[in-house]
Amino acid sequence: MKNEVIFDGRGIPDIMVVFTPDELGLPAEVKGKAVKEYAISKYPNTMIGGRPYSMPYQQPAVNVSHDDAIRLCESKGPGWHLITNDEWAALAHQSRKNGTLPRGNTNNGKSHSHPEEIGTTYEDSYGKTLTGSGPVTWNHDHTAEGVADMCGNVWEHVGGLRFLNGQVQIIPGNGAAAGADQTADSPEWTAIYTADGDPVYYNVGDDEIKLQPVEPEDKAWDGVPFVDLEVSRDIDVPEKLIELGLYPAPGYEGTDYFWLDTDGERCVYRGGYWRDGASAGVFSLNGTNSRSGVSTTVGFRSALVRYSGDSDNLDHLDDEATKPDDTQKEGNTPLLPDTLPSLMRLVLAHQLTVLYKAAGGEDPDSFTRKAYKATDKELQTAAALSLALSQVNAGVDLYRSMSEQLKIATTMTLTIGKEAADHE
């Protein structure tokens, strides 16, 4: 596992946590392509210029439908996708096995069980906190390098999983990470079966949710503690359900809740939100909403799959693109810092370079190197000056735009005047 700044198709940075397939127990091959790494957004995504980004101390994006979350994540470029349920569950199991189940914003800006653990709320947040603003115990591994905010704050859409009239269906092999069709009528949706060949349905009723091999006759919705899911005597629990966080692993004793509606198609959120208290958690699941539903309590995060040696398809993500080049030699900006302060320094250097270019700077590479190597005091001074510079740039752009409009208006006036004279 490592933290890495990864630039999307627009050249804007995301802070990601990068894992090998073995580290997460995820497929080493997706849709016939060998996977080198899975990169997960360190933070619930915020929106910048109409695209989602993983950045700290930002307002999490909410009021985004399931389909829009998929579309927005995939718009970032090849390999980008909405985090899949496979990936979410893999992180949850890693936390469970390591004894680092994360706490989070589960009580209006603080942890319900550890009220001394507080995140940073913001104006009109109604209890939400800025991304990554809580302590390290709110990260999936209880370290500064972990994935943040998977428990509480906002529910998060996950891809590759749905319920249809109570039947659990998936995009197998983590195919949702590789551009699989996730629309309602997609032929890629596949039911999970028991060893005896029976499909798996969840029946909601009588204050319980029970696994059974036939579609439930009555359609209903309700929630129960995850550990209280029941099993019909007619069915053995497939191991796949445990792997995907859809049934508790032996010995699990968390208080996460499992909500489900068996009427029609239901997409899935995970993690809980800022008022869920003990019912929030990495194994918490909400399967009660349609794919078009939006809510102030629901956000999302992007992820990225990197392939090995497939340069004709993802040439900027494969091994060739990650070989050392001149920009990685000593004295230049390192591409893969290994500490969070270094990552943030690289992000700041990149953003200052963007501003430098906008101001007409002719040597951005040299500027970036100087920005990265600057002292903390120099960076603070540069950041303060950047606000004034950005305002000047905006004023200059406005002046140029008005000048062009005046030129056009003058030309049109002269032309119209000449045509009027000719007409007379």
C-alpha cells in the first residue's frame, strides 16, 4: 500500500491509496487484462469543474444519482471508475482482519462512540465534515496513509452490485472496474448461486431479513443489524456473499446495519451517514434506493485500475508510462512521493504551475521544480500571492474579452452604417 498523487485526463491531481491485487485479495485479471494496481480515492470525492476529485478538507459531493456517479468517475479517463463493491468490501475485510475497523463522523461531526474524535464541519453542512478532517482512527487502517471516511459522514455509491426483487446480482470478476455495462438492462448482471445451484434472495419481513432460494412473495423494506441476517434451512450461505460483505464473516460482532427493499431494482450505498450512530460502519449497507435517487446524505468516490503491459489500450497507465524518465532524475519533481506532506507539496506545486502558465509563464518545468523545492515559508508566501495573481489573471481575461467584444461591436457599427448609407 502506498499514497500517490495521480493526475487525471485534465491534469488535475487526485490523492489515491494504491494497492496490489494481492494486498486486497482482488482479481489480478479483469476482463482479460492483467491488473498491476488498484488505486482507491483516499477521500470521498468533491467536485471541481464538473469532475470528481479525491482531495482533503473539501466538502464531499452529494445529491448525485447512481448513474451520474458512474458517469462522472469514468469521465476522468481510461481506467477510472466508481469504486466497486468488490473494492469496498476488500478494504472492509482488511480492516476487520487487522483489527482496525474505522470509526468516523457518526454523530453530527464526531464519533458517537468516541466523542473526543472530531472532524471539521462547515457552513450549512448539517453535520457533515470536510473530507479527511478526522483523526487517523477514521481511516481504514488507523494510519495517516489509509483510506478515509468509510464509516459515516456520507453514504457512498458502489458499483457492480444491485438487488432485483430481492435477488442479489453482481458484475462478476470486478468487471465494473473495467467499464462493464451497469445499466438496468445490462446482460452482464449475474446472480449469485449456492453450491447446489440455487439463486440467492433476501426476504424482508416480520422484523427480519432472511436468505432463501426463491423470490419473496411480498415486497417490503426494512433494516436489521448486519450480524442478525437470517438463513433459511433450504440454503447454504455462498462464500461469495461473505467476500462481498453481504453476509457477516464468522465471528464478526459489529453493529453495522443492513437495509433492503425487495421491490424492483435497488442500487447500493455503503458506510452510513453522519447521524447513523452505531448503525454506521464499513459493512453497513443500504439497498433501498433506485438508480435515479439523490440525497444530501449520499456521496461517492472514484477508483482507478492500472493494467500491466497493455500500451495500445491504456498507454499512460501501463508499465512503459511508469518507467523512470528525465522528470524523475535527482533535482526534478519526484512523481511518486511516499509521505502525505510530500504529496501535498506536489499538489501545491502543480496548482501553482497551472496559475503560472495562465499568467503567461514560459518555463513551467523550471517553475514546478522550484515550487517543489521551495521552503515552507516560501510556499506560504507564494500561496498568499497566488490569490492576488489569480484575481489579476481574471481581470486581464475579462479585459481581453471586453476588448474583443468592443472590436466586434465597432466593426458591426461601421458595417451597418456603411450599408445604411449605401441603401440611401
